[in-house]
Amino acid sequence: MSWTEYLRAQPAGQPSRRGQNGDPWHAGGPLAGADPTLALDRLLTPGAVPPGEQDETLSQAVWRLAHSDLSDPDGIALVARIIECFDNDRSSGKPDWNPERDARAKWTAARAKVGTELPTAGEAFGPVAYLDEVAADLGHPLSVWAADPETRKIFAGEVRRTRARSLAEAWTASEEPVDIPPGTGLGDMLNEPETEQQWRIRDVLPAGARVVFSAMKKSGKTTAVGNLIRDMSSVTPDPFGAVRFLGRFPVEQVPGTVALVDFEMSRDQLRGWYRDMAFPNPERVHVWSLRGQARSFNIIDPKTRKRWADKLRALPGGTSFLVLDCLGPICAALGIDESKNQEVGPLLDAIDALLLEADVPGMALVHHHGHVDERSRGASRLGDWPDVEWKLVREKDDKGKPLDSGKRFFSAYGRDVEQHETELKYDRSSRRLSLGEGNRAAVKATQHHDTVLQIAREYPGLTQNRLLNKVVGAKVPQQQGRKAITDLADNGKLHTHPGPNRSKHHYVCDCPDPLECVQYKQASQSGDSGDSG
């Protein structure tokens, strides 16, 4: 006999208010079921359930009652009666004791779970009672083979996951079938006319490509993204050539709007930085500032993705390029573990679907590096998915730790793209970036050249030992200082004039081509030592 059947079997016309004689919920007979600890006369007898068992027993009782056809008022009243019986001996010590309030809270929470999700071990909704019911359906005495709480916990999790998969499969089956695009015979494909490589940014971004732009933390990622958007949205008389990304790579200007969906910067800070960059055509850029609102970009959901596709398609001239800055907040908001391919994969697939549905020909997905490796943090799919990878890294110290004030370096690799690591120059007033010369190894090799030249210019004619002593005094390691002096002499930026006792005196050459400096050649040939310094 279930609780509902027991309650219905009580004589009709009995008053239903708690605490009165004739109450239909008064203890009167045991409840038949898989768990004898839930017998109704035991639950409603003060002191029958030991204090150490009351919380678990109450959880099981509430869970079962919530799954019955009891009305909410009747269920709350019954739970309150059980609480009264459980707390009968200690109610006097609780000035705020209110069984009906507690019963309403437990009942409401349990009712909310009915039909939506399964309980797990540790939840206050009677997992043991639920598992007993499952075991009874299966014809297995769960209390015999799964009396261990840990086993029941695992069992509950497996049941929950199995039913969740069934629901997901049913949901997927109810969706409209997807049209399969037509294929092409290889012969017909080979007969198609060849087309030249089209570029959106020459040498670093093919037209229609997806780029993952990954960067070390605090390396200037947001500044670089701003430079990218500024250059892509700028209109010039020459459709290909006048605007150059990072001062070097020509940008093709195409109709439409560049869309930025930013999840990281505050609106005020983003506005201030972009104002400093002086966008020539701000009307060609549309910004969604969604810091703290990344859940609104749940494009894995087809309905949400359609709404975003509609918005992107509705921008003036359509969306010519999409920038998502950055991946981390999206994953966090959607509960995606960015280190797992099986979780990141559906999001990347959804981005592809969004580009297709919104007719967006290219995009950049911004992401962070990990703490150690100089690659996109997380799942390997983030390296497989893009057509091109851009990287932004910082100069490191001798121990391999990135320097906060160190120089920045840009590189790009991918399909038809190979731009080796090159130093970036930064104009602080305009927040503009441009490519310099040399990679980290080359920059490190020349890092003390400016110090040597400054000292040699201030003290012309110093011998090598005297020059080296002053360079070391400027906190340059001796070995690196000696190498810097030798390198500058070899490339002609320091003239070395012979002096007495086979000494060499050093002078700075400011000629455009130091190696072709006539003065240097004549002085070297004549043996003029100049100022002995």
C-alpha cells in the first residue's frame, strides 16, 4: 500500500487540520514498501526515529511524497507533522521553530525536482528511497547488493546520466532534419577554373579564413585586436594597399561591418582605448560589450544562434568580419571545460554554423596561452580548427619567465601563411602597433647595443677596456657587454681606430650605411687614432 492509497483509505469526513483528534494522517498502520524504515506509524510516532537518522529519513520521506499525487497543501501538512514528531523533544530549545515553514521549503524544493532531474547521493531528496524504487522495478533487492552508500551514489549517477542521454536523443530526434549539401565529382572539380589566392590581409590572413589569435596574458592582446579592427574598417581611395596591418601587411577593404563581441573589457575601458586609436571610420564597426553576459552567446543552442545570425546579417552591408574576444569567458559561462576536445568541439562547430548562417566570410577567435606553453590554452582542437594561428608573446628573462615590461613579438602560421616571429613596436599615444625587426633571439643579442652606443657617443675615443668598464658600470653583464662592443664594431656602427701599443679607440658612426662610411675606411687605412680618450 502506498502512502496515497493509505491516506485515501482513511474514513471520509475526518477533519484535516493538524493536531486534532481524527486527523487522517494520524499513525494508524504501517506503510508497505521496499524500505520498512519509512513505515508511516514510525514516522508519526515521537521518538521512534533516533535523532541521528532523522535527517536522512525525512529526506527520503519528502522525496517519495513529492512523487505521489498528494496535493501541495496535504503534502506540506504531512511533512510538517513528521517534522513535529521528529523535533518533539527539542522544539522547546528553538525560539524560531516553525515546522510548517520548514515543511513548505522542503516540499517546494522536492516538487520542483519531480520530472526534471534525478536525485544524486547527498541531495536532500531521498536518493536511497528513489534507488529502492528503481531496484524494485528491476526486480533486484538493492538493499542487499548495494547497501554501501558509495555504491548507491555511483548507481544514482549512472541512472541520471543514462536518462539524460535518452532525453537528449529524444530531443535531437524531434528536431527538423538537416539538408545534406550536394557533392561534386572530382573530374568536375578539377575542371573548374583556377583562382588566385585571395587575401583579406596579405601574407597573414587569407580571405574567408578563421584565425585563432592567442596571446600571453597582459601581452597587448586587446591592443592588437583594436589595431586589427581599425585597419579592417578603414576606408581609403586605394582598395588594396594604403592601409597596412601592423604597418606592413596590406589590408583589402571590403564592404560591410566589422563586428566585435567582447567578453573581457569593461565598456568604459574599451571606449577609452578605441578613442585613443582614432578610428577613421567608426561607423563601419559594431560592438557588443558583454562582460558578465557571456551566457547570451550560447550559440550551441540553435535558436540562440539564429538570433545572433539575424543580428549579424542585419548590420549595414552585412558582417564582413567577426571578432570574438575572447574564448575563456564563453566557456566559463556555458560550463565548457576548455581543456576537453569533446566539450570545446561543439562550440567551435557552432561558430562555424554561425558564420555560415550569418554569411560572415571570416573571423578571429581570441584566446589566451597557458602558463607554460606558447600555444592556445586548453584542448588540441583549438590548434586543429583554425585556418591560421596568430601568436603574441613577450620577451623572457634568462630563466624563461616573461618580462612584464619586455618587448612583444608577433608571428603567424597556417594554410599559405608563414610569418616568422618579429618584434612589435608600440606608439603609446595612439596605441598603434607596427612590426620592427628581428625575433626574440636577435633582439636579445642586440639588447645592450643602445647602451654601448650611448656611452661611446658620450665618451668618444675610448679604448675597448675603458669602454667595457663603463658598460659594465651601466649594469650590463661583462660577457654580454664585450659581445655587444664586438658586434657593433663588426657591423660598422662603432669605428675602431688603431692607437698606440696596438690599442683600439671607439667612435660612433651615424652614417646610413656604417660599413660604407668613407671616413671609417680612410681612418682605418691611415691608422689615425683620433682622440685617444
